Amino acid sequence: MKNRTRVAGIIIKDKKILFLKGFGYDDLWTPGGGLEDGETNEECLRRELKEEIGVTLISAKFFKEYNSPSFYNKELNLKQIIFIVEIEGEIKSAMEIENYIWVSKEDYFSKKYSIAVTHENTIMDDLIKEGIW
């Protein structure tokens, strides 16, 4: 099984978390992407936020690391390095992103949206348990 590292940012505004929907996918995920050779976690996060939603990274605080099969490819082991981030700029869908959605806890618990399996019952639940969301 191949391994891939994904660096992702949790953006919280008005008690809602920003999720993205990619073209051709039903599930939502947090902004972020693959770590490129020679890139630091922060450089990756900065690049992905600019590419996917056109914003600038202001700060990034490490939250947790998770390992699971990829939500794109079940033959790929995905290590996700998650940061709580602050951004500036107007969010707009770019690159492979079709849309963005602010998800409340109520939306999450009622399953209003389909959240990527790599986020559900792990990252989201940990954010709630730790009082961040």
C-alpha cells in the first residue's frame, strides 16, 4: 500500500467549519492537499489554501495527525496533518473545488452533508471533544 501525506486546515467562523466539495465528488472535506517534496507542512498548507480557495494563511496551530485509507483511493494510506488556521481574504472556489460550505455542529450531527470518511468520527469528533468546535 502506498503512503501519502495530506496537510489540512480547519477554518472556523461563527461556530461553523469550512468544508470543500470537489468536482465529481459527493463528500465534503477540509481545505488542504498533498505534501510535495521539499515542502514544509506550513508551506503546503499556504499553497493549498491559495490554490483551492484563494486565501492567505495568517497562522497555523498544529492540532493532530491521523492515518486512514485515502478518501480518493482505498489502496492509498493517508496521513493527515491537521492544523487550526486563521486566514485572510475572500473565499472563492478555485482549482478542483466546485463549492465551499460552512458546516455547523447541527448540520454535522443531522448528517445534512456527506462528510469524507477520513473526517467523520475522527477529526470532527476530536474538535468537539477538545472544545474547539
